[in-house]
Amino acid sequence: MNDKIPYKIYLSEDEMPKNWYNVRADMKEKPAPLLNPATKEPMTREELSQVFCEELVNQELDNDTRYIEIPKEIRDFYNMYRPSPLVRAYFLEKELQTPAKIYYKFEGNNTSGSHKLNSAIAQAYYAKKQGLKGVTTETGAGQWGTALSMATGYFGLDCKVFMVKCSYEQKPFRREVMRTYGAEVIPSPSMETNIGRQINKELPNSTGSLGCAISEAVEAAVTNEGYRYVLGSVLNQVLLHQSIIGQETKIALDKYGIKPDMIIGCAGGGSNLGGLIAPFMGEKLRGENDYEIIAVEPASCPSLTRGKYVYDFCDTGCICPLAKMYTLGSKFMPSANHAGGLRYHGMSTILSELYDKGLIKAVSVEQTKVFEAAKLFARVEGILPAPESSHAIRTTIDEALKCKENNEEKTIVFGLTGTGYFDLVAYQKFNDGEMSDYIPTDEDIQKTLAMCPKV
Amino acid sequence: MNDKIPYKIYLSEDEMPKNWYNVRADMKEKPAPLLNPATKEPMTREELSQVFCEELVNQELDNDTRYIEIPKEIRDFYNMYRPSPLVRAYFLEKELQTPAKIYYKFEGNNTSGSHKLNSAIAQAYYAKKQGLKGVTTETGAGQWGTALSMATGYFGLDCKVFMVKCSYEQKPFRREVMRTYGAEVIPSPSMETNIGRQINKELPNSTGSLGCAISEAVEAAVTNEGYRYVLGSVLNQVLLHQSIIGQETKIALDKYGIKPDMIIGCAGGGSNLGGLIAPFMGEKLRGENDYEIIAVEPASCPSLTRGKYVYDFCDTGCICPLAKMYTLGSKFMPSANHAGGLRYHGMSTILSELYDKGLIKAVSVEQTKVFEAAKLFARVEGILPAPESSHAIRTTIDEALKCKENNEEKTIVFGLTGTGYFDLVAYQKFNDGEMSDYIPTDEDIQKTLAMCPKV
């Protein structure tokens, strides 16, 4: 306990966590297993190993080991850009004139610009350790592809990134960072896979979709000797790696005797929120402490707040395993005016299970309100936030204003997952007053939900 | 002294410098004064105050006060993004297999993406304190304009940025960050000033130049009530503010008992190098310690290595005061294929004087070699460097390889001034093998040098 709390709390290297924390070990009801879409039976280790690296399959299936050691090679890489700072948002508090105490864990201080690197480097390490030649993946907004290309560049692995064609064309800078790190970036649908060729034949002007890019990446992994497929969110293994965020946060808070009342994070597939809350949720599950946890999702892609908790395909192409999750249906596509990431139709099975048990709350926010918050935050706190992260900022501001109304001195921690340098087209739209909101109708959602498989 | 040196040395808030260090106080020969271009007499306080804020004029003219207190409001803002880390480049050392110990001071961890913010916030603060409505400036590559817009946004000042028209069009993202922070960004030549209107009339298709943008910004400051002009490099006041970089570096090194043999920085107008070396140069000037200091400039704009030490105009438009500096002539323009900043025709009068006395060395490097170094650094150290900063990386690598050849265990510190997120067009050119080098001929330089004023 220490009276003097600095603006930014950095852990020393000695204080850095040496293990990831596996929240599943403390869950009484474990997240539902992935199912083989053909047999509807749980995916076996062997089946998963055709697609994923062996060690990552172990992590995916391990519901019991509470702490999993972070290999030294990964800790060395973490040392490059971690610990990330836990920042007291004094300037934001002052601007809002709120009695709330606001902290944010800032994950944008690395070239990939987001928290995605925490899992990318782990996945690349295990691929290297297995003696693989390379990995394949898809990317939409580009954060994950950038992080993965940094990680594979570091370990000298090949990296094939299938990038949704319209992003490939509209985000040449993202593409170029990946190329600078040595990745091969392929606009999807491509002519490199059967699925890509088929789509190009059927829809010659297709600008691609995340679902199609996933299908291509999986095909490329399975059909190329020495390759495996890697994914940047949703999976248990990814949440495990991202627990580094929450553990650092908890150690930093404990060091100064701070107990948060509320933890807020944006949620797309769930990698950031799952990581940020992990050790806090552990205490909550073990009955040691209580925290209010809020998942913030876009009103245009509201899987938790308006989806259903059922088995669904993880990809639009319906070639991946089935996962039990809050979903809008695998064919759900957020409106074209939706900016940034957080556009996945489902939610990590771990978070879905926790939400279903009432251990997490969820809210949805509209994007013009999100960019309003982003711009305010950028001005007073000096960091240009990613649109994804700005969802958490929006809700944090709303909660801080409630504290002001009720004169409550709550301590709020939120996850600032990344920076918005590559999202300036969206900022421009907002600055020019050309950004709008779109909320899917109940009919929209019912239509795609009706297409979920029967399990 | 401490045996265990972490990867990244962060100072605690208590350890942060509370003063800027004014190297002029320790210079026996002071830098030459600015001259009024009409009278060739030293610019008076009154003359300077028509263009610059009063307190900044005081700092500009103060050759004697060794330490100038950093006002609390500025230190509060520094706390948002400072201390910046001093990083041991273990991964680069390993890649090069050099016995040299390499450290870099990383100034890119803020939304403006560079060290420019250190002076921008100071200048905005003094403008605010003087009760001004706003400030004007020019920007080329955009780093300075971005930093200034963050600073003025924070203090609620107006900010007019005259942005070289071709940059305005080719770097819409830079422009958009500035607008997000509330700046008015005006493509130059504009229709808002006499000079702009005149150029637009004479050269209707002009895409602008830094010189023209400076002239417009100065005119806008002088003709608008409540405005002053601010500048991001070259001036004594800017080097003073940037001394925070060197002071933090020195405190961090001293803490672990590390004495650098060599300090390397890129040099355009000199703001970064002047700041990085300040306290080390102080020791050198006072005879307390010796350091080898290397300024790295682009081969396409080699003011120190191939320019002359004479009085010259600070701007192409010849409306600003004369400064005695190493210059290529105010009409010198680096070749169109030159990427990034470091394109100023002259060099800070402080650095010019130190260089003339042999206290600093200088080298020039070609840009394809610079991007080669940048790409290597990005891969092994995980940070995508700005082209400007990569000049220092290039020379650091060259020096580290010399150490390897000679089996010398030198300690090298270099300045990593910023990130390259907004320079991906240049990276793309390099990745595609389309980048070339251009070195001006002696005739080129003689031609523009011949146009320097007679003093």
C-alpha cells in the first residue's frame, strides 16, 4: 500500500507475471466444447491438431490448470513492449468533474498498435517450437494481421495473411506494415485456394468478407505442408494469453492498495475483455472479491445484448467447428457504415458462459457516441484511441457521469486496447459530420439466427 | 549503481527533471544572434515579440541561465506521456552479434508520434499564459503540426496549421489527426494570406513548399490580433524544451552507472539532437566528461557535412530573421524522392556553433540504407521507426558493426525520435524496390549557397 499513486503505474521486470492465468480452472461450469460440424461430437485433440499447433490445442482444451507458465522466449519478447502502463485518467476525471477514479490499461504502445500482439507472439512461438514453416490467418481491420506479422517476423516464420479485399484496397498502410515485417498479404477472395477461386468465379466483383478470408486461411493451412492456422480472438487459448493484461493490471492495483469497483472493456470476439478481467473474475468465481464487469459492444453488432446462447459456426463459410456462444448467427454482417473492428457475429465461449451466469453485464453503444467519447479522450488524455477501445471509453464516461450525479467515488478500470492511427478514415467521417448509426432490426437478427445449425 | 539493468529504464515521477537545461550557459562562444534582415542588426526583444510569445522570446535570448524551471502545467502534461523509456537494444545487439551495448531513448510513445510534443506543449502553454487566442505554424511532413494541435487542443487555443499542399493531399491521415485535435489545417499556398494569394496567382498549380508555408504562417500571426507564430525546430527555445530528452536519458544512465561512449541522433533542424545531447554536452563543455557525438543527416540534405557556416534566411520566402548556421542556402530543396522530414536547408545555431568548434561530428547517409536499417530494426526491436529516426539507427548499426570488427565494447546511445505510422508510402516504395537515392552535386549546392545574403 502506498499513498502516492503515480499517473502511470509501470511494473518492474521482477514484478511481471511469469504465468498466464487460466480462468476456466475456476469456473464451476466449464465453457462448452467445440463441436465437429459433421458429427456434432466434441472436436478431438487429433482433429484440432490438423488446423492448430499442438501446444495451442493443449491450451485450448485445458480447463483445469490454473497457471500456465509463459515460456522464457515469449517473456523476452513481452519485455520489448511490456509492462504496459496502467494510467490514472486524471485529465479525463477533471474534464468530467467526476468523483470517480478512473484508470486505464493502455495496450497500444507497440507497433501493432493493440493488445493482439500478446497472443500473436505466443502463437508464433509455439508454431516455431513445433518446427513449422509458417502460419496462415485472416485479417479484417488489420490489427491482428499486423500483430501476427510482427511475431512471425521475429521468429523467422512464414506468414500468409488473407486480408479482406476491400480492406486490402482501403487500408494500404496496414498492408504495408505487414509487408515490412515480412508477411505475405493476399487480398481475399484470392486465386490461391479452392474456396477463393470458386468465389471469384461466382462473384467476380466480390470485395470479400471476414468469413471468406477465414475459410481461405484455414484451407491454406490444411493444404500446405508445415503450416497451421492461427486466430486472434474468440478461442480459449487467446483469452489465456491475453490474461497478461489483467494480471499486470491487478498487480499494479494491488501494489497501491486500489480495489476497482468496476471493470469495463470493449468486446468483439472477447480477447481483450477476457484478458483484462481474468484474475478479477478468478477472485469473483472463488468468492474472494466482487467486481462489476461490463462488456461494451457496438449497437451495430450486439452479440451479447441481442444474440442467443446457442451452438453456431465460428465462420461465415461454415467450415470451422461449432462453438456454443452468444451469437447473431454466422451470416450476420454489421452494417457497412460500421467503423473499425468488433464486427464478429459471436462471442468467446468463456465470456458467453460467464455472461449467461450473470457474472458479466453488457451494454451496447452507438458509434457516433463512441467517436464523441474518442475525440474527448484524445484531447484531454493525449492518446488517439482505436474505435474499438473507444467503446470502453464511452461507457466509462457514462458511468463516471453517473458517479457525479450520485456523488459516488467509484474506482473504474477500463481497457484501452489500442491506438487509432489506422482508423483515420473513420475519424474523418466523424469530423465531417458524415458518420451515422445503424442498429439492426429484430427481423435482421432473427433472420440470421434462424440459420444457426441444429445441435 | 545497479547490476541488474532492465530492458527499459523508466524514471519514476520523482526522478523526472523539474528544469530544462540551457546548454548555452556552458558555451564559451555563444551561438550567433538572429539578425533583422533589413538592418542586419541583432533582432531586439520588441521585434521578436511581434512574432513570438514574450516568454519564449526571453528563452530565445537567454544565453546565461543554466536551468530554467519547467512550469507545473507543462510538467503535468509531460506526465501524460513521459518519462519516455530508455531501452536497451538487446535484440538488435544479438542480431548484429556486436559487443557494443546499445541504448535508445524512444520518443514515439505519444499520439503525435514524435519528440515534437515536448516543445509544442511548452509553446502552447506560454501562448495561453500570455492570454493569446491562438497560434499559427507550418507543417511539412506533419509531425510538428500534429504535436502542436495536441498541445493547443489541450489548452483550448486556436491553431492554424499551414500544411504544404502536396502533403495536405498525400497525407490525409496526418491532416485528420490535427483536425481531431481541433486545429484548422489550411493547404498552402492558400487564399488566406497576401503571400498565398500572390503565389496562387503567379503559380496556379503550385503544390507548395515549406518556405511558402512558413511565410504564410508568419503573416497570419502578425496580421491576426491575438496570434503568434510558433516553430518546431531550429530555435534556441526549442532546443531548450527538448533538453528534457537528454536529461531523462542522463538520469536513467546515471542511475545504473552507465557512461555512454557515443551519442547518435538524426539532425534536420536540430531539435532532437540538440535536446538529446544537451546535458552530455554540458559536461563536455565544462570539461567533466567526454562523449563522441554524431549528428546524422540525409545525404540528400547535408547541411552540416556539405553546407557553409554563414548567415542565411531561416525561410525560403526570406521574410524571417537571418540566422548564422550551417546552411545549404535557403533556396535549397531536397530532391523529390527524399522521404520524411530532415529536409531543412540549415541547422540550429547552437548545433552549428558546437559543430564548428569540433564538439560534434556529422555523417550523412543515403535513404535506401536508412530504410534497410529501419526494416531490420522494426523486425528485431518491434518498433516501426520514423524515417527521420532511422538515420540514427543506420549510423548506430554501422558503429556497432565497427565495434564487432575491432572487438570494442562501446556503449552507444541513440535517439529514436518517433514512429513511422504515417510514413508507410515511403516504406511501400522501399518494400517494392522502388526507392532510390539522390545526392546533390557540388554545383547544386554552390548555386543555392551563392544566394545567401551578404552580412
